[in-house]
Amino acid sequence: MNFVKKAVALRYPENAQAPFITASAKGLLAQRLLKIAEENDVAVVRDDALAEVLSFQEVGSCIPEQTWEIVAKIFAFIGYIGDKNE
């Protein structure tokens, strides 16, 4: 079984019900998306199972409810790290 790299970008505006998908890519485009994130100091979290689920969603759609808990933990962790670095 060949592994295809997947990358999904999320955004969570304060007034939104849930985070939504701003970009999704596979293969070489996923590598490019990760490089762009790195170049812009955007936090990157590796979770292959979550990326697999989110990669089936349409760009612009809210994340599925079954992913809310793990995504909330990721956003909380990123916020915590950001606070410590200020």
C-alpha cells in the first residue's frame, strides 16, 4: 500500500460554529502547502488519521462534528504554545 501525503489547512474565526477547511492537497501539492505554512510561521500538526478524514471534505466546509474534539485540542495546544512564545 502506497502512502500519499495529505495536508489540510484549517481556520477558526471567533464567530464561527466550527473550524472550516481553507485548503486541502495531496502528494506534491501537499508538500507545497506544508512548505508555504513553514515559510509563513503557520503551526503544522501531523495527524495522519485526522488528515485522512478531513481530506474528504470540501474546501470551505466546516469540519465534521466527529473531529471537533481532536481539532479543539490541537487549537488549544497551538494557542498555549503561542502564549508561551510571546
